[in-house]
Amino acid sequence: MRTLEEVLATLQIAKLKEEDLQKTIHCLSFGDNVSSADYCLMELDDTLCKHIEAGQSLVIRGDKDERAVLCSGDKTYDLKIADTSNLLLFVPGCKTPDQLTNSLDSTHVAHTQIWGFCNSYWELRKQRPKLKKLKKILMENPYEGPALGGQEENTDNRYTMQDLLEKIQASEEEIQTHLETIHACQIDGYWRVLDFDYEMKLLGHVTQLVDSESWSFNKVFLQTSLEELAPLEPKEMIEHCLNCYGNRYTENDQVFYALHEDKVCRATALLLLQNAVKFNLREFQEVWQQSVPDGMSTQLDQLKSFALVDRTSRPETIYLLRVEDLPEDTLERFNHLFTLKEKWTEDDITPYIQDLCGEKQTTGALLTKYARSSMQNGIKVFNSRRPVAT
């Protein structure tokens, strides 16, 4: 334990003036059995610091074959080890200069023990949640409707929210939002995604009812829908379908839904395209328009990030290409797109890379980094920066 006299003598040898220093001098010493493996450091921004100070938790998620991520209640962060040339010491109770005052009359020594040390720390960077796995595991046992008499429902591969939090590398809010996006619903406490044919069956019941009742698709009466369709499907499934494909509102204490034109048209297009490798564009547009409810108008813009038109073929064709089926990794995504098509216009490729953009990042910046541009017939097109194996 150093005395004040020994400290002052050390200052003279170091040619430091006592009056230039704080009145409190920390004298550090290593505790017993101190090891660099005892602690890990993590650098937090102001938002995450306030999150912790408010008593909230941060969770590290990832299976053994996945790179770990850190999740708050609503954000996901990449974890990366950053090395530092300085040795970082863990000193509980040590006060920084801004916490000290010079109100003391004389210099004194504060003896403090070092609890641990480290020469690296975890650096956090906000990233997109990894949600593709969510639909993949829910599709292990999609909901196909109530079990018919005498049949037992398959209870394998069913997941509660807690199960999903343990498997999916995303925050609870991001998982909840994506569950709505993929039209999942809770059945008997488990999150289930509907079998596509069953979902289309529900939507067909709703649109046929709208047609038979001569309703406007902007004013679908909930109570009548449940009563009329109850003999065909469970009421909660009819209401779930309306929630997926419509906007709920109340008028004169009655609940109505305005069917979302783009969502209904997109679902109808998927029904037509799912079993065809390529579809003659003109024929597809005619059949598509005939297949949607009266009053709805089909437009190719409704199929952005969902289907791709090939204007170079004769006749022009359209085929299914959903962004949700593409790789989540940015480089893998671009490589996959360029194996599907050698050259892309900016309008064609943008819907398939928009979800890759980070904060304050644009699709233009992504194209500059991962693609090479050229002019073809007066139109700018993008191709791979490297040869792509097909």
C-alpha cells in the first residue's frame, strides 16, 4: 500500500507538478486471482445505456452454427470483437475526473483494487433482423384448417413466442411485426402460418360473399361475414383473413373491413403464377384481371418484389420471384440475382435489394458496391462485378 509520501516522490521523478493534478490520487493494485477471462466488455450507445438503466434486458441470440447477435426489445445488433492496444482495467468504485471535485484542502490517496483486465471489447452495430428462418420453421407444420371428424391434428413443430425468441435472431418487436407480414396467427397458444391453399380458400369465401351480397369491397360487414361463412370455416379464421387482407374500421357502432386492393390482387397473382415456370404476360394480365373481385384493378406495380417481367423474350413473359425467397446475405443476394438474369435495369432490381439497405443507405450505394453499370440501348443496366457460376 503506497503512502502519500511515496506517491509524491514518484511525481517528482516523473517531473509532474502536484498542483496540476486532482486532489484524489488513485493507487491501483491487482486483486487475488485476477484473470483476463473473468469479464467481457461491451460498448453501448446512449439508447442501449438508457435501456439498461431503465431495468430492461439485452439478449444474445443465435444457434451454434450462427453468428451471435444482440437484441433489445425492438432492435437487433451485430456483435464484433474489437481489439485495443491499451489494456482496459476493471476498477469498481473508481471515479473519473469529471466525478471528482477539488474541494478537498489537501491531496490524499485512494487505494483501489483491479478486479480484471481486457484488451478487447464487443462492438455493436445495428443490423437487419434475420427473419427468413421464421417462416421456414413455421412452414414445418402449416395450419390447414380444423381437423376433420375422427382425424387428429399434427402437434409436431409448433412454436410459442418464447420458442421463437430462442430460435430467431431478432427482437420480439421485429418478430411480432414479421409474423403479421407473413399472415401468421396464434392457434391454441402456438404461432402458425396458414397453408397457402387454405389461406386462398378463406380469401375466396370472403370475395365470393362480397360478390353475392353486392357489397363494395371497401365496406365488408364483419358480423354478416362471420354468420354467413361460419358453416364453412371457423369464425376466427374468417376474421383473421379479413385482418390480413383488409383494414378494419367502425361506423355507427358496426365493424367493417375495407379490402386492400393491392394485397388481394397480389394473392390472386400468386395463385396463378405458383405452378407456372413462365407465363405469357399478355395472357396472364387478362386472366389476372378476370380473377379479382369486381371493382378491383390489377397493375404490374402491385407485383414489385413478387414477380418479374421479362421484356426481352418474345412473347414477353412473367414469372414468380419473391424477395422473401432470396438469400439474406447481401453478397449472396446479388450473386443469386445475377445467376437468374445477367443484366438488370435499376427499376427491376431495386425491389429485390431494397430490404438490404441499412440506416441511411440507398439502393444506389449498394449497386455501386456490388454491381457494375453499363449502357444498353440507351438504358443503364447492372451486371455482376465478377463472373457468376451458373
